[in-house]
Amino acid sequence: MIRAWHTWMVLAFALSACGSPPAVSTDPVSRTAMPAAPRGRTPEPVQGSVTVREESRSNPFDDDEFPLGTNVATALIIASALVEEGDLASAVPYYQFAYEQDPTNVEVALRYSTAALHVGQVDKALMVLEGVAQEYPSDVDVGLQRGRILAALGRMDEAAAVNRDLLAIYPLNDDLRVQRVTLVEDNAPLEAAALLEDMLATDPDPALRTHRATLLARGGDSQSAEAEALAALAVDPTLEPAAELLTEIYKAQGREDEVVGLLESLVERTPGREEQRMGLADAYLGAGRAADAVALLLPLAQGGQLDWGAQLLLVDLLGTLGRSDDAWPLVTAMIDQGADGPLVNRVAGEIALDRGDEEVAQRYLEKAIEGDPHDVDSVISLLVLMTRQHPDLFREEPAAGADVQGRFDELLARAGALADESSVRHNYLVGAMLRRLERDSEALPHLVAAHGLAPGNADILYDLAVSQEATGAYRDAAASLEDLLKLRPEDADVLNFYGYLLADQGWELARAETMILQALEQEPENAFYLDSLGWVYYRQGKYDDALDKLISASNGMGDDPVVLEHIGDTLDKLGQYERALSIYERARDAGGDPAELEARLQAIRKKLREAP
């Protein structure tokens, strides 16, 4: 993280010839950052120019290429002027000339090194610095520059060694300490935090304190990190990095209420900051406060302050809260403004579906699928729409027409293939539709997946139990119904379903009777419940009671093949073979299983032949 007090940390120039260099003084003898400690050498006196040794070397450039001769001061002036103009490539030869005349001159070496870096001559820049460092190993500026270049080249151990040696000489030099922090913070964050603690004693900068808090958190000391971040916010309540760090700490510890409180106070102090309001909205969502998130985001959307991604999130939230009328103008405005992709069309279609505008919903959903045929959410939403438009799709002989049925089957197959195994919605809706088509073996994997993701969802449990029972997984169905009964202990349908399953399998008949009687207390005339009770009595051997209830059930629902089979079985047990024969024939004609009923008919005919 780059901060104002990290001016030296801008290392990108070390590996690029692009951009503008740090300011280089046009005064050939000035230094922009002299160290507080002595250099360990006595500078030669200067009189308005860099000192040139008596034994200066000859100019390596001829007069045509380097017209201003051998004067080092003049070369530095020209180089500085070129730097001011942004022409570093032309400045480098002048700095090189000056350096070659006096390779131990720190000022010239630093300028040459800086210019060389900016034109991509990294190795040359480092060579120059290492040369002058041999003469003046305790020079802070040279050491800092060497450390930067070595770090930028990935030679971290060497950079750390240079920095460590200088810190041993100048332990209170802030530039060296800051460099040390950067060199060790990735691998030793607590060491870096200790260095910043020393600096905070003289410079209680809240940004510096926030950086220390970040290092402490990275090092695993979340308690101290929290204290430092709070101290930084006490000085500057609008300091976002500190608030962000506290938010991360609170979230990691499950302290959602404190996350909300922190961000609420931040938004209150700086109400105009959109990103902070977005952060608070996210915190509201994390705390399950969708209505509060909407209240925060809706004015921003209406004021045109939200990007399309945030607007889509808001539209989805409004739909979840049943506020599709508020969501509709937002999503249509996005489409009018050019947001015409598959995702926006799908959201528009789903909102229109919520509003009951099926024609508009179909247009948008078809457009979404056309734009992205693999968007399973659009496919599933269109399937839901089709079941509303054609409720007979799940009947044995649907009246929707071959084209509609074919389209529905194709979309359902696509949804099953594309369903995300981690999505409750995908798996439940696909599984539920397959179950209603009585394709229970296909439905079961989706319903099992949905239940695993949402074990407390009663609707999923009910459909799962139905498919388990239909595929012969009776023990699994009983286990699912046991769990469902805990969620809906008074639900008449659940009581009847579970009671019938127990009776059909001959398990816990007394409990089955109790559950079905509880269901009948709520709906005494329900023909399905009466059939279940009659079947319990049949299993208990109470054939007269069974026949009474089963006939009442048949009177209530007409020629249902299952109920007729139950009546036939009961008449058989009562020895009323002629009546049983007639009932079985009615069951067959009503659509009962032909093979199974034929076997029963033959058995009854045999009994009639053998009867005295």
C-alpha cells in the first residue's frame, strides 16, 4: 500500500523507461535529501560547481558529438536541462561523462543512476551505485537507491542486507526504517509492525498507524490490529483503510452488528461517499437486513449514482422483497440506456413474471436465452413461466400442444444438464418439475442435492420424500418425512403422507392411524385422507372399518384406480368375490396397472370357481 510517507516506495521507474522521473535539481551541486547523519567523509570545497579533480580524465566524446567539451559542471547543467524537458535519453551521456570524470562523486553517481533507470538501463544504474558504495559504504542516499533497485529486481536478500547495514549506523533514520518495513512486511509482518511502532513515537500519523494495524492483522495479532485501527479512526474518523481493516476483522470474527455500526457511523460522517454507502449496503445484506440495504441503495439508483452491476443487485433485492413495481422502472431504464445483455434481459423477464405480465416476461426471457443459451437461470425462469401459462403440462395427457410440450421438454433437459450443483434454486426447480412429470428417478439426484444445500427447506423435503417413495426408497422417504414432520408437525398433508407410507409398508400401524386421524380432524371430508385411514384399517385387519372408509373415499374422488384397488383388496378379504371382481375391473378401466390388476382378477376368478 503506497502512502504519502512512502515517497521512496514508488519503484516502478526502476524497470521502465516510461513516465516522468523524480525531480532532479538543476543545481549541479544540490542534493534533495541529505541524511541527518554524517557521511563518514569530508567533502571537497565547492564554488558553484561540482569539484573536478586535478587528474580529470579526457573527454571520451569528440567535439562534434559532445560539443561543450570536458567541463563537468557544464555537462551537469545540460543534463539537468534535458531532464527538465523530459529528454532523459539525451541526458544520460552527459551524466555518464560527468561520472567517468569522478566515479566516486556521490552527487553525480545518484543523478546518473536515476537517469539510467528511466531509460531502462537498470544494470548500469546498479553498477554505478555499487561502485560509489565501495568508496562510501555508509552513505544513506546511495544505500536507499541500491535497496530500491535490488528489491525491484527481486533480489530481496541483498536489498535487506544493504538496508540492515545502514540501519546499524543510523538506527533512527526514518527513510531506512520505512524501507526496512517494505522489505520485510511480506515475510515478517510483526517485525515490520515493531519498526512502525518506533516511528509512531515521533510521528503519530493515522495512516502510519493504519499500516501498522494491517501488518499486525497479517501477523495474526487481530486484537492489537483492532486497537491500532480504532486509534487511527479516533484521529481521522474518515480514514477508509482503517475502517476497511476493522470491517475485515469484525467479519472474520462474526461480529456483523459491529460491522454495521462501524459503517453506519462512517456513512453518517461522510454521507456523500458512494463507495461507503455501498459497503454499508453489503454489510446490511450480510446481516440479513435486505430492506435496509434497499433503503440505502434506492436513492442512489434514482439519482443515477449506481453502476449497472449495483443497479442489477438492487433490482434483485427489490424482487426478493416482493417490490417488483419498484424494480421495474430501474431495469427498464437500464435497457433504455443500452444495457441490453442477456443478464439484464433475464432480470427484466423475472421482474415482469413477478408482476404477472407473462407476455412481456416471455419476450425478455426468450431474448436472454437467445443471447446466452447456457444461462440456466434464464432457462429455468422460462420453464416456470411455461408452467403458469400451461398448467396442464404435468398431466398425463396435456392439452398444451405438441410444440409447447416439446419446447418444455427441451428446456427442462437443458436445465438439468446445466444446473449448478451448488444452487438450491437450480436443483429444486428442476427436480420438482421432473417429479411432477413422474420422472422420479431423474428428479431424485436434483432433489437430494437441493436438500443437502438447504436441509431446513420443507418444500424440498416434501418433494424429495415423494420421489423417494415413488422409486421404492421407502426407508429414505420415511427419514425425510420424519424430518419434515419436525418442521411442520401440524401439516395435514404431511401427516397423511407419512401415515399412508407407514401403513403401506406395514410399519408402526398405530402411529400411522394416529397421524391420519390428526389430518382428518383438520379436513374430515378429504377423500385422500379417508383412503389412507381405510388402508390403515385394512393393514390392521379391520376389514369392515376399512371398507366403510374406502367407499367414502371413492365417493369423494370418483373412480380413482388406487382407491378402487384398495376396495377390491378389502372385499377379497371379506370373501365378497363377485363385488371384488367388479371393482377390480373398474380399477383397470380407470387406468390402473393392467398387469397387476389382471393378476388379481385371475386370482378372484379362481376363488369363484373353487367356491362351494
